[in-house]
Amino acid sequence: MVNVSTAPVVAASILMGPLGGGIVAALGTFEVRELRGNVPWYGVLYNHSIAVIAAVLAGGTYGFITQIIPPFTGTGVASAVGMAGALMAGLICISTLMALSALAVAIREQRAYRNVLRSDWQAFGLTLFGLTPMAWLMALAWGFVGPLVAVVFAIPLYTTRAAYKAVVDIREMFTQTVKALASAIDARDPSTKKHSEHVSGIAVEIGQAMSLSESELEQLEWAGLLHDIGKIGIRDSVLLKPGKLTREERMLMNEHPVKGEEILRDVDQLAAERPLIRHHHEWYNGSGYPDRLIGDQIPLLARVLHVADAFEAMTASRPYRPVPLTAAEAHEELRRYAGIQFDPMVVEAFGRTRTAAQASEESGEPGEPEQRTSAVPTLGQVAAARASNSLPANSAPVES
């Protein structure tokens, strides 16, 4: 998040050099949550350590730049050289903070460091760098009003933090609303409880294994939560039917991706997620629905979502299949139908997720889940079999 303490820390590094900046960073960056004990001691230690490192490097950068310029050009804080040195010091400070913070997040959450760092720069980089000119002004004002500079700049720094916190709060409220809506969708059918949440989590795992960007992971998270929102438009007699669906009922059920896209049509915040929701039942060989797209015509994230949705559906009980597949069996089905129903690249990435690792542990032989003798029926076979109430009990449907 944006920490406005960066400005006074950089100002201290400019005025008092690396040592002074390091002391201010160590003592002046405590947060209320740290003082309340809401952050583990090692987290507090790490946060303040990287703040000290960043401040020391900022102070060293400013001193180096102002000392290598010939004296006759002027090297005071108010000079052009002083301003350039302050901006460079701020850039070094921010870069250090973000690089070390991203490292901690990547290790803790087992994510690709490059993706975390890139996402942080896109989200916070410009905002944080915007504090650097304020740091230079604080250092400049110190020469005129001394310690009163802290009082003068307290208001703009506080309003900056408050404005950003409001944005974060709104975004968090939106995310919570999406999750609540997903829970409401799943609540209509007791057999799909937590389905959307599980699909979302698996999709994000696959995306992380594929080193997708943070914005793409966020799209997978939200699309996973809302991929079945179109089922709101499916009547209960079809959605909750305990027996086999007729051909007409199956056709009605297959309309839910299009209905989902239509429901979210006016939600601008979810514009990027709408294609994923529409196409998450497309098959890699072109026999899916609703648009019968084939291969790379299907959006990549929709292909990821399809694998996650199919795996979760196969490992959960449904009215048409009271006994679900084991995780190992479901993983094998994904591999068996890679290139037919699923994108082989996405299936391979799924094999590198924590969910797949747990499936391998179940089978007792990593990488070689137990083989099934029954084949996964095609969509046409499923529709025909359900229409005649003759779908084999041991078939492994991969539609949720």
C-alpha cells in the first residue's frame, strides 16, 4: 500500500545523510497495527529493516550526486543539482522498498517474484514516486521553518493517505460484494456449495503456475467467482433436478454462460471478466458452447477457467453423480482429454499447482494418478444419454 512516511524519510536522508535517514526510517515508520501487535515480530523487523536499507541508499545517492558535480554549479538543496539528487534519491528509496517488499510477498504466497514486482509498480509506483517532490520541498522548507516543516506537511500527507485508503476500501467492498453474490448463486443448489470459490482458487493457482500477471490473476479470481452467475436465469425445476436432464433442459442449462455475460453487461468494472464467463465452456477442439470456438480462438483465461471448473465439478458430488471422482482420478481425466476438451498447456500448468500435488499424494505415486477405465463422454453423448435416461453411472461428466 502507499505509505506516506516515504516522503519524510527521503527528506531526512537528504538533510542528514544515510545515518540520519536510517534512524528516522527505523523509528518513524511504525504503524498502529504494529503497535497493537497485529503484525508478527518478524514482520515488524523485516518492514523496518527494508525501510532503513532504503533510507541509507537514498542518503548515499543524494550525497554522491551532489558531490560529483563541480562546486561552482551549486549543490545546495535549492539548486537544480539538489533537486535532481532528491528525485534520484527518492527513486532509489522507492525501488528498494518495492523490490524487497515484493520479495517477501513472493516467498510468502509462493508467487513469481517478477509478476509481484511488476504488479506493485503498476499499482503503486507512480503514486509513491509522486511523494518524492514533496520530500524535496520538505527538505527545502526545513531551511526556513526548521522542525515546523513536519506540521506544515502533515495535512497534505494525511489527505494523500486518506484518499488512497478510500480507494482501497471501495475496491475491497467490491470484492466482498462479488464474493457474496457468488455465495448466493451457489446457495440455490446445495450440491454446489462453495463451488465458485473453489473454482476461483484453482484458476488462480493455474494462473500463478503459468506466470500470468497480477491483473490476469485478478480476472481469474473474479471470473471464477461469477462464472455461474447466469444460472440465476435457470429455473429451479431444471437447475435443481435430481435426475437426468432432458435434451431441452440441457439446452436451457447450456445458456447460462450467455446469460451470465448479459447480466454483467453494464458492470464496467467487470468488462475484462465477461469474455471469460461467456467462453468457459468452450472445448479446445471446437465442440463446446456457446460459440463453438476452437483452440486459440478461446480466450486464454477462459481456457484456464474451464480446466479449474471441470476439475472442481469432477471432484464434487452432484445429483447425477453422488460419488465424485478422487482428485487423482480427476487429474487423469484432464490429462486424457487435453487437446480435445482442454488446452494442453493449461492442463500441464495445472499439474504444477498445489491442488495437483495433493492429487498426486492421494494416488501414492506422484505424477501418475490412478487410471480409470471409463471414458469421459462428449457433450453430444451426454445430451443424448440424458435425453434417454441412459447415462452410465460411472461416467465422469466434466460440466458443472
